[in-house]
Amino acid sequence: MSAVWCAAAISAGIAFFLIKARINYLRLPEIPTGAGDLPYDVTVVIPARNEERNISRAVSSFVGVPVIVVDDDSRDGTADAARKAGALVIQAPPLPKGLLGKPNACLAGAQACDSDWILFVDADTRYDARFLPSLMSYVRAEQLAVASVFLRQERVTVFESILLPYSFALYFCGVNGSRVNQPKSREALANGQCLLFRRDAYEFINGHRAVAQSVIEDVALARVVKRHRIASRVLRAEKLGSVRMYDSFGAIWRGFQKNSFRFLLVNPWSGVQVIAASILLTSYGPILAWLISENQLAYAAGFAVLPTLMLLPWYRSIAAVWAPVAIYVFQLIALNGMVTTMFGRKAIWKGRRV
């Protein structure tokens, strides 16, 4: 096969997966901004470990709503900052052997309140004042017991701008945006950064206790919810909330080292698709070099811009020109995560081995 035909085949594969990924994401319903004037009984629970820099803005997002911050053995001023922002602060119980910190903290927060609804949010998220009224109006109208929300990704540093949009696109290569919201489908998805439960549904599935040993507890919870046929939905709210997941290259590396390969193991069919898309995308460099070596410069020029053009909807900025770099850096992170998991080595996350 000539370089041109090989490039055409690889281009078709890359286009298929990246267009599919975008469609999958956009199939998640977007929360409509509503007045939300009906009363609702909800408590916001924020598990927090060493989140002094972030916790104030998360707590301040919810005015007039009870907020419980569960301080998970922080070594900084997380608790004081949360109190100053208006939250009730409780300490997470001692972590039993074999259990993970976030599920343990979330469970403690749920047990510390008695509201009809519990909204679990991460400390690095923040929300528009219209978010909670809009979300509650939506779940009531749709008669849901569980809702998980994907937020807009904040990108501050160069590394965040380069790597996060690509990782998000690759993630949705293996997710079916329709099936995750079909009750009869076994495909499950959730975003633990923002997860709403009606209390009776949460208690019925045994809450975070049911997934206390899972590193990706959000997807594990989604699978339990699906198994019990509880009315749930995965949503989008880019206009109403945002998250800054990682603030440095080291945090990005550790975060995806912790999650990436484990996600593939939990969702094998999704994993197969993500791996296939990843192989096609990492073929980009060798194929481009082959085209240049055969002096197929016109084809090489077209092929060279393929990742940038296909990933532009995810980047939405000039940072998309760095998409080829993101492909290979993220591949290194994913391979590292695979080796770490396969050899039973634990990743370091917020000072703990998980």
C-alpha cells in the first residue's frame, strides 16, 4: 500500500472516531436555564482534601443552600477557608483499610444531612447562580432520581490548554451518548464532579458505600444505578458550571495515570473503541513522515492539519495547533497508567496511594 492510500485510510479512521466522539458528547442533553421558582430541599456535599485554593469559590456558588464540606484529612487551610465561605465543615471518618478517600468523605457528608436531595460536587468546580434551580427544575420535569452533569473545562496553563481537550475527545470516542441515557442499556456513565441523588435512591443502592473501593467511583455508581433501573440521566451544563480539574502538568499526569486505564477495564467495549482511536491517532506521525519521504508534499500538507481540524470543536482556540503534541504526550500518560495498573502499582493522588 502506498503512503497516500495508507494516509487516506488512517484519515478516514481518525475522522470517524473524532466525529463520533463529538456527536456522542452533544447527544447528552443540555440543562435548559430555567426560573426554578419551585422550592426544593437539597444539601450540597463537597469532599475536600487539600483544597484551600479552590474551596471558597465552590462553596460560594450556592447561596441560600446548605453546604457541607467534608474535610478529608487536609494538611492545609481547607477547613478554615470553607467555614469563612459559609459552609458547615465536618471531618471525614478515619479511612478504613481498603476504602478510598472520596467515597468515604461523600458517605459522611450524606449521613450528616437529612435533605430530600444531595448534590455531590468537587471542590474544584464552580457554578452560576442559575445552575441549581435549573438542574432541580429539569430533574423534576423529567421525573429523575439521579443526574450527573458534565461541566465546562477551565484551562489556565499551557499544559491544560494542550492536553485536556484532547483527553476529553478521546474519552468520548468510546462513549455512546444515547445509550448511557437509555434505561435498558447496560452502558453507564457519570461525572463525579457533579452528581445529584434523590435521597431515597441513594440509600436504596447503599450510596458511596457500594463503591467505596473503586478509584472511578462515579462510573461504578452509574453502573449500580443502571442495574437497579433507577431513573437517571447524564447531562451537560457548560453555560452554568465549570471545573478546573488539574493545575499543572504533574497533576494532569497523576490524574490520568489514576483514571485512564481503570476506566477502560470497567467499560471493556468503550475501552476497545478508545484504544482503536488512540492507535489511529498515534499513527499520525509515522504516516506524515512516510508521505514526506515519498515527496508527497501536497498530501502531507493536508494530512498534517488533520488533527487540528478534527479536534478544533474540542479546543475552540488556537491551542488546537498543538493537538499532535497532545496525541503523543497523552499516549505516554495512558501507557504509564496501563503499566501501573497491570503490575499492581498504585498511583499517588493527593498524597495517597490509590
